[in-house]
Amino acid sequence: MGFASILRVLGVALGYLALGMLVPVGFGLINGLAGIGSFLFAFVVSLIGAGGLIIATGNQRPATDFRGGIMIVFLWWVIAPFFGMLPFILDGYGPLEGLFLAVSALTTTGALLSRDALVAAPLHHLWFALMQWLGGIVSIAIAASITVRPVFFGVETVQLPFSRGERDSYLRSLRLAFYAFIGTYAILTFLCFFILKANGLDDFDAGILSLSTLSSGGLSGTREGLAEYPLWTSELLFPFVLLSGTNFLLIAFAVRGQWKKVSDVETETLLAMIAGVGMLLWVLTGAGDVDRLLSQFFNAASLLTTNGIFLGETPPLAVAAVAALIGGAAVSTAGGLKVLRWLVIIRRGREEVRRLISPNIVQGNIPIAEEFGVWMHFLVFTLVLGVMMLILTVGGARFDLAAAAAAGALSNTGPLLGLAQGATGNYGGFGPAAQLSLMVVMILGRIEAVAALVLLNRAFWRS
């Protein structure tokens, strides 16, 4: 399995997380803000932890098979939040509160315990957005190198240049994917930042919006979300919202000028779904008023890319939850079930309907090779959603709050709770047991449920 390589990659990843803590330090020094010491202490602790893992492995770099790849995915999402929560805990948050915020940020869920408290602490606010950004690039790299496989998605998406056979090192693929994508990801983030800044936003607001939007985090720099910004802000953000849910391989190919590869049925379907959901939201929130049309298209894109930031009339919770659970492209920062899986499910459903109508018909379509993994994921996905809703309702939450929180956590669309609770969408009202459960569900939503089941399969580890 290559435990030495797994620990080394984990150490490097934690090192990047530690370096990210220096950004709030620099921002605090420039603006004379208090709380810098917490981030410096957290930086030192995280750097020691990262360095210890790297030093302990020495120069050992054994090849890592698929089991090792799944293990590093699991370890990252479980261990990284314990380092990410340090600045929050050092500034007075309880351990559970700090861990909840770190898990929410790194999984790009954007679920907040108290929006007012976060907005009142600029360094915490910036750190939350930075963790979302780091979680976004890690999600893209993991998808492109490890989890986007026919066994999990039923079909292959755009040709993955980082995929490796069972005999080669998956962690090497992960490293290659990360370094191949980080430049484009950073350029798009800076482009979003400079566009917003050039149109009047200050550095802080432009930074929060650009970091969170590209990572599908749904975070803004104000208490009331985009409603407090000028209307042109959402217009400028719209293309970046779309990019956050688009297959990032296509974006990378386009940036490199490889236009012949910029074609993908998954992305085409996502754009069509945004158009359809946007029209549906427009009808449900007051068709006939043309001024509401653009805002509902923005809301549709925000939901399907699992950003979860809204404009204008509030979308109905049922439609919003379904859209968020559908999700974006497989290799993107978006959460949800993913469009690629829905294409497999819809195709199978269409074929079964044909069989019911004409049982003796000979169908010419080539059967999907490995769709069992898609149905397993769909089953686990729905079971986790149902169990999470049950836990929240047993804990005393209203049904609509339970549905919004469960769907928001599993699809990594934390702001979805605001549609049932109000503009704030605070998760602080849930008890400790519910918050722990929501954290597990956030990680399951990001780790891929089928991959999580694989971890529990003894035969997988013995193979």
C-alpha cells in the first residue's frame, strides 16, 4: 500500500495548510488587527506536524496502489480539520465549534454556526475562505487522479491524464494533478479578485468572494450575503460561479489552448440544467417580471454548483434542495451526486421504460459497463440523507430545517439552511450530537460514499 508515501503526501498537504495561515497573519499586520498570535501559534504547530510526517518517512517513496489512494483521501478529510480548527479554538471557540467550522470550510460546505460572529472577526472570516479555497483545489486533484473512475461513475468522463493503472502510484497521480491545476485555479481566483476590485469592492470583500466562489463555498463578506453588494457584483461573479461547477479538465485544456479537447456532455448537460432550473425558479417566484429572470438564473447556477448564494426572490426549498443534491461536474469543486451519475441513471431509466413498453425490442445501445457503482452510490447517498434527517428531527428540529440541513451538508451546500431558517442560515442552533453527525455527512459528501464503503470492506484491503 505504501504507508511511507501516504504519510509523506499527508505531511506535504498539511504543510500547505500551515502556509495558508500566514495569509491572515499578513492581512492582520497590514491592517493592525488583533488575533495574529493565534494564527502564528497554529502555523508553528501545523508546520511541526507536517515536518514530522515528512521527516519520519525519510526518502522512502514506495508506489501506492488504489487502496493507498483511497486511504490518503480519507486521512486528509479527517485529519486536516484538526489543524485547521486551531486558530478558532485559540481565539475562544469550543473544540466542537472549531472543528465544525474547519470541516465545513475544508469540504467547501460553507455551513456557519453564527454568520454574525464570523463577519465580526475578519481574520477568522479570511481563514474560513482560505480553507474553502484549499479544500476546493484538493477536491479537484483527488477527483482527477483517484475517484473519477468507471467503478464509481459508471462511465469515463473527459480523458483523465492523471489516471494510473493498478500497478502504478496513485499518490504520484495526485501530486501531478495538484500541480497541473493549481496554476489555473489560482489565476482564475486572482482574475475574479481583480475584476471585483476594479469595479469598486475593497480588498477584503473581493478576496472573500473570489476565494469562496471558485471553491463553490457560498461565502460572502457581509451578514446578508450578496444582497448587501451592488447588483453588478452578481453579474461579475456569474461566470466564476459557472466555472466552479464545470469540469476543471476542460478549463485547464482551454487555458492551455487545447480547444479540440473542450467538449464534454457532462458540462453541456449542466448548462442545460441551469437554464431549465432557472426558468422553473422564475415561474415559481413570479413569472412575467423580466427583472427577476436574471437573478433566478444566477440562483440556479449557484444551486447546481453547490455555492448556495441567492439573489432576489428566495427559491422554494424543495426545488433548491433537489438542485443542490444533483450537483455539478465530476472534476469540479461542486458537491452533490454529480451530473455524470445522473446521466447514467437517466440512460438506464430510459432503457427500462422502453423495455416495459416493448418487452421484445432489440436495443442497439451499448450497455453501460460498470453502472453498479453508480446505483450503490445513489443508494448510500439517499440512505445517508434519510438518516441525517431522522437524527435532526429526533433532536427536535422542524422537518423543513432537518431537510435543509441534511441536504446542505450532504451536497456541501451549507447556505441551503437559510431557505428554511431565514437569511442567516446558522447551524449553531443544533445540538452537539447533531453537529457531529453533520460533520460526518459533510465529509461523506466530499469523500464519495462508495469510496467510504470501500474503506469498510475487508476484502478490499486483503486483495
